[in-house]
Amino acid sequence: NVLVAEDPKNTRAAEHYFRILVTTGLPREVQPAIEKLVSSQPKNELLIGALAEYQALQGDIASAEKTIGKLQSIDSSGPMVDYTKAVVAFARRDFK
């Protein structure tokens, strides 16, 4: 993505790029792209949460939970933590 390549710190461009990859059905490109973005911004809650969401929706619950752990180490009470926990619960079909 040109916007992300020009400014890897542009969180909005990165998130939009990630969402476009997911919605256009390019899942093989999503994980490497989001991991690259997270590595360029290792404390970016939005990107880490997006990675956890993607992992959960792909059925990789163990990786999603590990990623949520990283997210919690940055901000244990932020809205992204709650959201990603809910996504993992949904992926597990845990509707309690």
C-alpha cells in the first residue's frame, strides 16, 4: 500500500489497508502485512488489536490470546482489549 509505504507510522492508513485486505478476500496477504505494521509500531494498540482480531477470525485462538496478552501489557483496560476478547469469545462460539 502506497500510503503505508510512504508513512509506516500512519495508523489510519495501516488500519484501512488491513480492513481492505480482509474484506476483499486476500487473507494470505493480511497476516504478513499486519505483522509488518505491528513490528513497525509495536505499541500501537489498534494494530495489535487488529492482528488479534484477524487471528481469532481465522480460528487461531491460541495466537489471538497471545496477541491479546501483548495488548494487555500496553493497556490492560483499554477498549481494544475488551473488543478483541469479545472477538475471541465469538470465534470460540462462547456466547455466555
